Amino acid sequence: MTYIQAFMNNFLGKSPNWYKVTIVAFLLVNPIIFWINPFLAGWLLVVEFIFTLAMALKCYPLQPGGMLAIEAITIGMTSPEHVKAEILANFEVILLLMFMVAGIYFMKQLLLYVFTKLLLKIHSKIVLSISFCLSAAFLSAFLDALTVIAVIISVGMGFYGVYHKVASGGSFEDSTDISNDDKITQNMKTLEEFRAFLRSLLMHAAIGTALGGVMTLVGEPQNLIIAEQAGWGFKEFFLRMLPVTLPVLVGGLLTCIIVEKFRLFGYGAKLPREVWSVLAKFDHSQEMKMTTQDRVKLLVQVFVGVWLIIGLAFHLAAVGLIGLSVIILTTAYCGITNEHELGRAFQESLPFTALLVVFFSVVAVIIDQHLFAPIIAYVLDASESVQLMLFYIFNGVLSAISDNVFVATVYINEAKSALLNNAISAQQFELLAVAINTGTNLPSVATPNGQAAFLFLLTSSLAPLIRLSYGRMVYMALPYTIVLSLVGLAAVECFLPGVTQWLSETGMISAPHIPLTPAIAH
């Protein structure tokens, strides 16, 4: 093997060769296009970056997207100082991802316990589906959606492994390969039904993270970015989103009931009785093994969870600092003092945190090259009521194919610039902020590209075991995509202005107090 062959094998690892060639072509073409037409080169960079997000299953976007960002800075599309300003302006979001996700990692035992009991105690599939959807929504309103879906994946993986071992002729404690079905013969039909059952529950839970994540300041990273730009606290953010998020929640739950009852889009599979018996025996054996010390740990996690909700609701500290307090309290009172045990908690959050920094680099390019100026000008030329609809639609379409954090960051920055340039009023900016937040959170359930939690589910080790492919995920999300997107659009158009005015008149939300200094250094 020559050095060149070895280099190409190492470059982007096991990604397909066509993908590697495509990224190299991007890197070669960009400087030439920038020399000819900087505006066109900027848009080309955005398309290329969206491509890396869409191809996340081929290669995690940090490496190819990061190389594109480094090149953009090198050739002068933006400057390191501007990227730094972007990062500092959104530092609270970085703190959120670093510490909140890690904090919830140490509460995983409690969350696993709760979802396990739900699965075994509720026998109606419709009630169970609604319970998983609502539980995921509630948790995602206060915790990170990525962590919530990680917990549910752990539950699904645990139960799948238990039944697979028993169906293969072994016991709970065996270390057989659960990806190998060779030893399963007469139980194969039951296993397929169990896979369908788990697929539906996981998709309901994933949709639940979107329904809850759109509601609060900490539900999704972009929520905090938008709240920072608008000067909203936890309570005010929740109330301002409510005219849209409440109808959407009702629509989502009705969709859950309909697809389960009529067995549409791959839903409706029930838990086979044989599987339930195996899982109940396993749960009983685990309960018998639980010591007093284990139960005390669960109580500690309950109390820390209460502190988390109170701290967020009353905005007692920056969100990331509350997450850090969760880490300190949970580990201190659960006896976790080893550095390596602490380090595992950050494995889920830091890759996405690094990717978010790359997002901000691309945002800096968009600002410096004025890429969204024509679109924003077109939207702002429309009447105020139509502006809301256009912002919602543009955000929704982009978020369905790209990452919603990236899209929301770009649009809220442009809306803030329009406010600072007196192109829109403060009241209109606040309405647009709601349209941007809901537009990026709701239609993004269409594909795994849009939401990190969906992508995490698709790339998990459980997905191939239960036969959850990209295409099947898009198909199962389709009824939710249609309902959530249309109900959200109708609510933005029909309810948002009137309800917001009523909330303002009754004193439930304050008059605009938007920070008038630019959040991003130009």
C-alpha cells in the first residue's frame, strides 16, 4: 500500500469513497468560486454544509463541516474574531449542552425505572403510546431531548436483549449476540411483532421530544438562542409559545391515537403476551436484587429532579449552571467520585457541542456575506401577518432537510438585524421569534436530519435490531409531520397575534424588553 492509498483510507475513515471525493471537490472548488463571486461562494458553502448534515449517517458532520468552516475562514469568507464573537454571544447554549446533558446522564437510573414500569403496568397499546409520548414531551420540556431519547433507547435495548436471549434458548444473564437470529426458530414471528411494537413506541417517544422540546427555553438548543435574542425568561418563553404549542400538542396526541387505533403507517403492533411474561419475570428479578442503597439513589435523583424543575422555572441561574449543579448533587449523593465515571457523562454532549461551534462559523459567513439579505428583504416587504407565515414556512422547509439549530440561529439573527435597523417593530420581532422557534421545531420531525434526537435514534445500535431504517423512520413520521406542521402554521396565522396581545394586556407577559445591542458582532 502506497502512502497516498493509506492517506485516502484514513481520510474520513470508513465513509464511502464517493463521499470522500465529494468533500475534496467542495474544498477545491470553494476558493475558486469565492474569487469569482463571494456571494455565490457563500451560498455554495451553506449548501455544502447542509449536505454534510443530511449525510450524517455516512460521516458525523463535525469533520467534513469543520474542514469547510476552516477553509472559509482561511480564504476570508469570515474572520476568527467574528466566529469568536458568535461563540461568546451564544455561550449559554454551549453551557447547556456541556452540563445539562451530562447532568441528566446521572439521573438515567430514575428515568429507566419510570419507563420500565410504564411498559409493564399499562396493557392498552393506545394508552401506553400516549404515556410514552407525553412522558417524553414532559421530560424534553425540562431536559435535553437527546438524553431523553437515549434513556428510551436504553429501555428498548434492555428489553429487546432480554427477550432475544430467552427466545434463543438462554437465560437473562447470558452474553449471547442479540444481533444474531440463527438460534431463533419457532419464536421468530413473536420477535417480529416485538420489533414492530418497539419501533412504534420509540417513534411516539421521539415525536414526544419534539412536542415538549418546542415549549420551553431549554427544550432545544435553538430555543435558548432565540430567548437570548428576545430577552425572555423561562416563564415568558413558555407563555409566548403556548398559542402555537398547545394546539400542536393536542394535534400530536390525536394523531398518536388515530395511527394506533387504525394501525396506520406501521403503528398498532401490540406487545406479544409471551414477551410480556419474559419481561415481567426479568423486572421482578431486578427488583429482588435492588438494595436499600439503590433505592436511596433513586430518591436522591427524584429530589434533584425537583430542584432542576424549580431552578429552571424560576430562572435561578443560567441553564448550564443549573445543569452543573445537577452533576455535583447527583454524583455527590450517589457516591460517584471517580474521574472516569464522570467522563462518560460528557461523551453524548461534547461531539454535538463541537458541531454547534462549527454551526456558528457558518453563521458568521452568512452574516459577513449577507447571504440571507434577499430572502429577508422579500419577507419584510410583505404585510406583517404574511411575514409570520413566510418565516414559519421557510424555517420549516429548511429544518426538514437540515439541522434545526443551524436554521433557527440564522433566521433569528436576521430578524434581530431587521429590528436594530428599524425595519420591524419590537412587537413584530417577538411574534417572528415565535414563528421561527415553532417553524424550526415542528416540521423538522419529517426526517432524521432535522432533529438531533431523531438522528441519535437512527444511528443507535438498537435501530438495526428492530429494523428501523431511514426510509421507515420518515414513513412513520409522515402523519405527525403533516399534522404538526399544518396545525402549527394555522396557530401561527390565526391564534398567535391575538392571544399574544391578550396575554400582554392581562400582564401575563411583559412589554418588549429586547436587548437593543447587537447579539452578534459584525
